[in-house]
Amino acid sequence: MKLIQMTVKGISYSETQTGAYALILSENEGNRKLPVIIGGFEAQSIAIALEQEIKPTRPLTHDLFKSFADRFSIYVKQVIIQKLVDGVFYASIICEHDKIEEIIDSRTSDAIALALRYKAPIFIYDSILKKAGFTAAVSTREKKLSEDNWIQNFVTEQSEKSELSENLKDLSLSKLRTLLAKLVAQENYEKAVRVRDEISKRKS
């Protein structure tokens, strides 16, 4: 399977949805781009890694991980975005310790935050990029969107999809459990906690 090297182009913030961010990856040898919805904490960590002049007063989680790994001579060689399931990207961190290579499963946002700190290359399978990527100008049935407009629409649409539109009190216990499993699979832990709390209330 063909691997495509990607570079972090930047982070886009939704102008209409509070707390909605998209990490934009750009193909090194081409014009395709990949938007990945990420959380606020991950957006902050990646932004700090991109802005070399900004140094937090205390290490962020990814900085702490790197310090810990460096102390034990663990080196991040590369990151591979290797799976896309129900709109969620899955990544692997390829590490090396004492000339032994290890593969660690990771959220894509965490993997990229570490790759930036190690200056490690980021790859994605071409089949995933073909499925989820877009080019600089995206044609629609009615009009042609600019890249910035397309990204804004994407972030807003994805954020709206993840909103808890249902009134949790109106859902049955079985539906709440199904929703909880879905949110966990999407790594939407903030909303998963709200559903879990509603389930706990029913049991008490």
C-alpha cells in the first residue's frame, strides 16, 4: 500500500462553532489536503509545537511525554495515519529503542503533536487520502468553494454532527448505551461523560 508524506499546514478554527478545530495536513508532492477534527487541547499543543518561539511555563502533556521518552532513549521515527473508520482517523507511532522498532497505536492528533516535537515525518495511506482528502478548489453542484471556505464548512458540519442533539432524558437505557459506545468510538469523551452520567442516574 502506497504511503504519502504529509506536512502540517495549520489549524483552522470554526467561526460559527465554539471549540471546533481542524488540523490541516498537506500532501508534500501534490495539492491534496486532509482535514482532521481535533479537540482544543490538542489544537493548543500542536500550535505550540509549530510556533517555536512560544514556550509554555510548564510542559504540556506531549512535551512531558517527549522528555520521558528522551530520558529512556526512545525515539519517534515516523507517524502513519493508517485507518479511517466512521470518520475517525487512527494512527500509529513508529518508535525505536536500542535499535528495536515498536509500533504504538495512537489518536492522530496525539501522534502528530509528537511527530512535530521529534521532527518526524508524517505519512498516510494513499487510499485514505483519496477517500477523505480534498484539493485546493472543491467543486459542488451549485458552486466552487475556495479552500478556506471549504475548510470552514467542513469544520462546522463535523462539529454539528458531533453535537448531542437528543435530549438524553428522553432516550431509553439501551439507546443511551448505544450512544455511549458510539461517542467513545468517535473519541468524543466530553459528550461520552454526559451520557455516562445519565446512565448512572438511571441505575441509582
